[in-house]
Amino acid sequence: ALKITSLNTLTESDVSHNAQIKKKVLVANGDIPHITYFSKAVFPPGELANAHSHSDMTEVFFIESGTGTITVNGDDIPLEAGMCITIEPLDIHELNNTGATDLVVLYFGVET
């Protein structure tokens, strides 16, 4: 069935890795087969999602605006607007806003 959500009406919640990072979930787990979520997160300057991995999904991050770093299995990759990064299951990853403005990230997970 058709489902429409809007960032304008969604409630903000905390990212599980850091309560200072806020997200809005556009597609929730269970809404679409194999998609674990589709969300938009805002990282204030200096905030990070600590290193972690997932055994059950691939994650895709699209950098909407801002700058930062994503560390994947120990390798630091500079982030800038327009980049898309795919994180495979078990890859250890950490996102960090190293800039002076919000780092805005659209991201989704796919069950593996």
C-alpha cells in the first residue's frame, strides 16, 4: 500500500550510538521487505557515532551536507556533500563530524 512520510511531520529521535545525534525515520523496520530503515541523521559539529559493526545488514550512507570522516576498518575517509558510502556486514565503521556545521546524512540498511 502507498505510504507517505514527511520530514516536516516526523518526530525526531536519538541515534542509538549517540543521543546528541538526532534522526528522523522515513521508513521503519518492517515497512518494506529487506530494508531495515531509511533515515536522516544530523550530527552537530564534533559529534560522532562510535565504531560499531552489523552482522545482519549492509548500510548505505549518502552525505547530504557538511563534512566529516568515516573510519572503515581503521581507514579514515574524508566525507563531503554528494558522497555515497556502502558499508558491508561486519565492517567496523565510525562517522565523525569534523566540520563547523551540521553533518547531514541520509542512510538505509539492507538485510543480508
